[in-house]
Amino acid sequence: MPDIDAHAPLINDPTLYPTDSLSATDSAMESALVRKLDTKLLPYLCLMYLFAALDRSSLGNAVLDNFEEDLHLKPGQFNKCVMIFYAGFLLFQVPSNIMLKKYSAKRWLPLLMICWGAIATAHSQVRGYTELMVLRFFLGIWESGFFPGVVYFLTLFYRKSEIATRIALFYSTSVLSHSFAGILAYYILRLRGSGGMAGWQWLFVIEGIPTMVIAVFAFSNDSWYLPEAPETCSWLTAEERILAVTRLHSENNVVLHESPHDIDASNRAEIIAAMTDWKVWVWMLMFFCGSVPNTSVSNFLPIIIKGLGFDSKLSANLMSAPPYMFAAIVMVYMARSSDKHYERSYHAMAGAALVFLGYLLLLILTGRSGLYVAVCIAVSGIFVINPVVNAWLTSNIAPSMKKSVATAMAVSANNSAGLLGSHIYQQDDAPRYMRGHAINLAFISLFMLLNLLQRYLLQRQNRIKAKILVSGELQELLPGSNNKLIGDRQLHFEYGL
């Protein structure tokens, strides 16, 4: 290993990180490194995402405390307020990941959190429909970049065979937050009248202010929290930093980590490459179809369960918790299995099959117990899709700028589904919401078809690359590159399935 200072950032020089050096590395060292990454990176990221999920779900719980009546909302206006949040999400996710690439995660992610925490807290002072629409839009703007930013950030530290589990563990924070957000909201809403404030006002204040505190703490503790990249991480030893880089370069990561601040002509070309790559657009369609059930359930599960016959506020909130708890367990199990076997498509299909079965049962069954089990089945599969498909995409897109933009594009498609999902469950469809369930069943069916199509197309690309390598021909896959193929366009880059 090169003789370098233990606290100095590594030089971005290919000779320092030979791709064949990993075979001589003790596997125990790599296991220890991964454990260190898990204990340093994931916990605080999960804590930040927990409060993002709480701030996002506050509106759905506020409606149980005369929120619509206090703001004099007309029929349909609440759904529009839910929808406009996703419009903000859609607009800013790609620009946000470009900014993260420029300014680094340790600066950009806490900044996003401070902004959305302030806006979430400001919801407590809203007085009417127009104010609420504006706040929801800007809440979507500032929350939009966090999830795709973290997904991209994790790919700088974890192997392709490790990333699905880490995304699932991170994402499980949001899933589990739904399991207790309703219970927490129930007790906060009982503060109605205290201090001259409504219960829903207390809800926004109590869940919004801690968000800003956590973000400020992240800003002030970057020495142990968020590094820019493995090669500049201050809490890794020199040997660990070299290992962190070489172990990623040994698996088709053909370009070294660029400096997070370098947005040059090459990176701009990769931004365009991401936006014009057919693989990314197929994944975007998959995310959209798979996320229509996700976004609709996330916003309306309490009223869906209320429609099953759990009439009181407490009953609806309490009975919303088990589906999310079960979903978190299924999601992490499926993600670990996906990593273990390094297989994405069939694992995503398994999650979609659960969703399909759950919604089919919701349309067929009539008894309350059976319908509640159907809800649990559907919800358990919904949350499998996100981490597995994210891992599938990030493992097949390179170099890093292209991966960053592609990740944001995919998550934008994921959240754009909320524009539709926020209108699926309408009051005129209560209490069974048969129309909403049928729409979700249709979209998950489309997801399954697109999943199989993407798998076939990637297999076809692998066969084409293999044929070119065997024949000795070199085709220019990137126009204007003088046959210099980079990232996932390199002929030896095999797409994972």
C-alpha cells in the first residue's frame, strides 16, 4: 500500500488503487470496513429520513383533527394539496442531485433538511387553501433531493452486492415511521386547545422543529458524520480508505471517484447521457407504475382502514401500524436476498406479486378480517419495489455523474406517481374504495410487464457486447467519443439482472 498520512485525503490517481489489489486483501478487513460504514453512515441518515417521513405524513394525520374545517377547504382541495407536494418533488430532484454532486452530501443534505423543517413548521400557521398549496409545493421542493441524494451517496461506499440491503434499511425508516406516526399524531392532536392552538398546529410544530435541530447538528459534526467520498473520509484510516475505493473498482466501476466539486465538460456530457439513455427511461416507467400504489397508500391508508369498519380515530391509527411493520420486515428480507443472489428483476417481481394479490383480494373479499389481511399483503409488497429497483438501476449505470442524474430521474418518476396517486382514493368511492384498488391493480400489472421487458432488453445488450468482444469489433457506442467507451457503455461492463 502507498505510504500516506492517516488523515490526509487520498490522491485521485489510478496507480494508487490497482483493481487487482483487492484479491490480496484480508476478507476480515473488508467485513470490518462494511460494519464501520454501517455504524457511521446509516444511523444518522436514517434519523434524518425519519423526520422527513414524519413531516411528509403530518398532513394526512392532521385531517383527523378538523384540519379541513379549520381551513375552510372545499371538496377536492385537500387532494390538490397532496398532489402539489409531488409537483415540487418532480421539479427539483434532478437539479438537487447535480447540486449534491457539486457541493457534496455533507453540505447539501443538511441544507435540504433545514429548509424542509422550516417549511413543515410553518404549516402550523397556515390559514387557508392558497397558503397551504404554497407550503406543500415548497415542502416537496426541499424534500425531493434527499432520498435520491442518499441513494447515490451510498453507492460511493457500498458494493453492488451490498447496496439493496442498505437502501432497504434506510428506506425502512420511512416505512416504520408510518407505523407509529399515526399513534404519535393521535396523542399530539389531543393537545387541541392548549396554548390557543389546534391539535394539528401542535402536530406540525412538534414534528417540524426537531427536524431543523438534527440538520444543524449534522452541519456542525461533519468530521464524524458525512464525508464527501471514501478517499476523503476522515474517520477511516488510510488503509480503510484505500480498501473502500479498490473494492468498488474491482466490480465494473471503471471510473475513479471524481472530486465532488468538479462539474466539467465531461460531467455535463454524462448528464446528457443519463437523460438520453433508454435503460433509465424504462426504469422510470417501472418506478412510476410501481409507485402509484405506494404513494396512494402512504397518503390514504388511515382512511382505507377506516372504511373497513375501524371507525374511531384511534382505531384507524392503531390498525395502520401492523401493515407497515410487516412491510418493513418483508422489504429488508427481500433486499438481503436480492444482494445475496445479486438478482434484482425476479425479487422486484415477487414484491409486485404480493401487491397484485393484495389488491385482488381487496376487490373480491367482503369480511373485515379478510380485507385487513389483504391490506397487509398489499402493503408488504409495495415497499419491496423501491430498494430493489433502485439497486438494480444504480448497479447498471456508470460513471458517477451519470449515475447521480439517473438516480434522481428515477426517483422523480417514482414521486411523480404521487400526482396520480393523490387522486385515486376519493370520498365518492368510500368506504370500500373499489375504484382506487382497481386502478392500483392495473398499475402494478404494468410494472410487472415492464420488469420483464427490462430484464429481456438488458440480457440482449449483454449478448451484443459479448458478440462484439468475441468478434474483435469495436463499435462507437458513445457518439463523438473517438471510440473511448466509458462507464456502463464499456464492452466489458455486464448489466446485472
